[in-house]
Amino acid sequence: MRMLRCLRTNQAGFTLLEIIVTLILVAISAAVMFPALGTNLVRSAEPVERLNDHHLLVQEMERWTGIYRDEIRLNGSIDIAAFKTNVDTNANYLDSTTYINSFNGGAYTTQGSNTILRVILTQNDQTLVALFAQ
């Protein structure tokens, strides 16, 4: 009789029903969270790609600004038409080069003398604009 009492003592633990309910709650939580976490993981590289595109454009524009400044430093002036031809032929990420007459609050006037060159570089959704004057 003593042995039977020992086997019937109340032992602490989880019932099968508690374990099943816990597993169901974990599965539901994972099903709700997985799409949100998956999207964030996939899109986490986008800011790095945009920053890389921006860096490439800045680097290319700095190259052309350096060429422009070297030409002015060596010769005292620059032939803007020759510079435009050079940019049109050799620039990476080039969108367009156009002559403008003046710049006023974001509005460009294209009539007049060809003394200001607008260079637009584009890479994916990034755009960089620079003005070069004669």
C-alpha cells in the first residue's frame, strides 16, 4: 500500500492540453510575424544600394569637377564646348548635358549664350546635377 501512495503523489508538470495550446499560440504568432520580418529582411539592403548609387554619382561628378578646375588652373579659362564634348563622350552615368542661360530657384532658362553647362548624372533613382560656367 505504501508503494501505491508514492506513485499517486501529485507531481508538478504540464498537461498535454497546455502543451498543445502553447504550440498553437507559437505557430499563430510565427505565421503573423513571418511576412513582416521577411519583408524587412529583403528590403534591408535598399538603403545601402541607394547610398552606393549616390556615392558613385558624387565620385563621377567630382572627377568632372576636377577636370574642369584643372583646365581653368592650367589655361586660365575653359572652352565649355570642348568640355561638353568630353563629358558627352566619356562620362559614366550621364543622363544629359545642356546649355543654359541662367538659373533661378530651380528654373533653367535655355535661351541665350552657351556659357553655362548643366550636367545631369543618373543612377537608378538617384540624380545629381552640376553647373559648369565658362
